Amino acid sequence: MKTTLSLALAVCTLVAAAPAFGAGGREAASAQPATLQFALSGNPNTLDPHATAGTLTFQVLRSVYDTLVEPDESGRIVPALAESWGVSADGLHWTFHLRSGVQFHNGDEFTSKDVVATFARLRDPGRASTHAAEFAAVTAVEALDRYTVQFSLERPHAPLLSALASGWSAILPQRLIANGHDFGGSPVGTGPFVFEQWMRDNRITLSRNERYWIEGQPAVARVNFNIITEVAVQVQGLLTGDLHIIDMVGPTDIARIERNPATRLDTGLSSLVMVMAINTRRPPLSDVRIRRALNHAVDKQTILDVAYAGGRPIGTFMDAGDPFALDLAHLHPHDPERARALIREAGGVNRVLDLVLPQNFEPHVRAGEMYQQMLAQAGIEAQIRLVDWSTWLSDVYGAANFDLTVIGHTGKLDPDGRFSLFETDRNYVGWSHPEIPRLLQAARLESEFAGRREYFAEIQRLLAEEVPFVFVGTNYRFIAMRETIHGFHMDGKLDTYDLRRVRFR
């Protein structure tokens, strides 16, 4: 769960025509038969886009699948598998006109039946997809003809287009869905690269889709996502030339990479919300005074600088660079004495807290060790428990088996995607507020930025007051690569990699 260069908020703008993409000519691509060596900071828990909230999965699957629409490099939502779309005057019917001549990797033609089957699968209550709630307003998805599909809604829903542009809305082939295909181990999409092999804890290999619908893309013949969880190993691989792109850079590595004429560093404020999450179901963490004490005990800027190589502190559940963000960092400044006073007022913390860390994310582990020391200075004892990423997703995020945990929440194309986590208390921190469903519903009905900003601002204030997290900050994102790499792009709000235009110079 993790994002780089901040993008402007994607606005639900109606698009009337597709860009001039061809049917997938191979002349430009065939000139570069190189293999791109990419370092991935952890092992995905699955390769099924409908079965996870893990960003690592979507960082790989961005190259395997397409969505109906997608964010461009400025964050604007543009056509992808849908060439154009329109919305009825009452906002209840969204009609998408699909691109013809597109094939899935197994040879099946892409048609409206695949869109219908995909969203039936995603919205199936029996599947319990993490992202099904984003389509709660949808009452039906129907094929009007072979290349036209209509989404019908029970009420207007401003975030719909953003949800459709996100990785969990990847389009799967209807025939394989019907046959019970194992998408978790063998994904099949229409994307620029074809899945070849997944050697767990080692490497995921993709090869170029020779029939991709964008002419001249992708340029490279193969991609190896090398699973490397140690920052030092990633950096060394980059400096020796064994790796072309790495996604982790430590504070002490920045100068080395910038000085080296063979490497370069792309830097920007990410869209991550770095937190120490608090299980509010468990006493004494159910007491807001204790949660506020935890926030006062933490020196946020030091955590950002030492563990995450810099960033901007926050005071609520929104990344610092988002246009909807409120600056509430002043509400809980670093004040260990205030933390101790709140703990005394609440009757103390009379047990050791279980601090669970995802061991494959070295910066989170480093941050967790610093939290442990800072909490001790406020009189709170926490014991660190390391788990692998799959266990973190199932046992911590899924089953809430923790007191405290450290993670970064990836950005969303629309704030609704962030705040819908708290529509009920059936989330991993066990927190909601009676006002949040009303505020979210009002924001979904509102199309104007100013109106939506008021509703989202109130949600941010509630989170800042109730503090179900220690809100730490938005870190800077460092993506390092060889100077020979050209055309790399990161979908900033979604923290996923677009490798279609990557070339070796």
C-alpha cells in the first residue's frame, strides 16, 4: 500500500472522442528487444485485481491489464478500452463506447460481454472484493450491443469515473471468468505485456503483447519485476547496472545516485498517507485520550526524515499535496509531556502494545523502531512483531489482529476512495463516525469542486479530532533509474508504473 509525483485531481469530465491510437503496429517496438530489469520492493499477495488492496499487485498488473478509462500524465481521466462515453442528464446512466479490434492475451476478442462479466465478478458479494463498495451506487451493467455498455445508477455518483480508472477495475475475459480461471496466479488481460511466470519471492516475468492496441507500444520486449526488499541491494543493483529502475532509495543513497553520471533520480511529493494505525476496538486504544497521546508522542518530521528520506507532516487522512487537503498538522504537535498527561488522565496504558510491522518494507520497519522508542519516552511500552506482506494483508488489514501497525496508504483519484474506508467501522482500525455516511453521500451527489471540498473538509476534521491513526505525513517519492531509461511514468495518485513507453536510449 504505498505514490510519487503529485497529480492534479482527476475531474469527471465527459470525453467525446478517443486519442488517435492505432491497432497495435509493431515497427517501433520491434527495434528494442531489451529486457527491463525493475526492482519491486515486495512480493504481491495475489495477481487477481479484484482480490486485494495491496499496491504491489497493481504495480505489476498495470502492465497486464487495461481499464475502460485511465489517468493520463497530468491526472486527467482519458479513454482507454472505452473510446468515448457520455452521461444522461439525470446522472443515472453512463454509456461507454468500446474500442474494437482489441484482443485479450489468450486470443479472445474484447467486447461488452467482458465488461459485464468483469463488474459482476467485482461486485459479487460472495467474492467480498475490497473495492466493491466503490460501485455500491451501480444497479446494473448491461451490454447494449457488442461494443456499447451502460452502467445504471440508483443515484448520481461523482466518483464513478475515478473508480473505473483505477487498477481494481481491470477488465478480465468473460470466458475465463465463466471457467473459474485462476487469475491470482495467472492473470490474463488486454494490457501491453503478457504474464509469463511468477517465482514467488524472486521474480515476475512479463513479455511484450505483440497485438497491443496502441501502435508502437510497448517498446521493450520483456520486463522482469525482481522482488528485492532491501534498500541497499536495490541501490547496489542500480549502480552496477544490473537493475534499470528501483523503487526504494534510502536517505544516505540520494547523493550517490545524483552524483553518478550513469544514474538519475526522479523526485516529488508522493500521494501516500504515512501512518501508525491504531486498533480502536482494543482498550485502552478505544479511549481517544490515549490515541491523542500517541500522536503527541511522535516527532513526525523526524520519522519522515530518517525513515522515509523526507516529507511533509499531516494531521488527517489526506496526502499533503492533494487539492482537497486541509492542513491540520498543528492539532497534535510533538509534545511528550502532553502525551504523558493525557495517559495519566485516561488511567494509563497497563499492558504492552502489539506493534506489527510488514518486514518486507524496510522504511516501515525503520519507522516502527523509531515509534517504539518515542512511545517509550511517553511511558508506553510496545513490542515489535514482524510479519510478511501476505500475513499483514490477511491478519492485520483483514482480521485486525494488532494494536498498532505501520503502513502507507496509497493515493486515490478521488477523495471518496480514501474516506469510504470509514463509511462503517468494518475497517482495520475499527473506526467510523455517525456523520461520515451523510457527508460522503452528499459529496457523491455534488459535481462542483467547492461543494465537494466542504464535505471532505468536515470528514478530515472528524478524523483529526478522533485520531484513529497517528497521522505522520506524506513522504517524498524517489524513483531511481539508469540514464539510459527514457519514457518511464508513474501514475502518481495510484502509485503504479506505466511501462508502455519505456525505452533504452
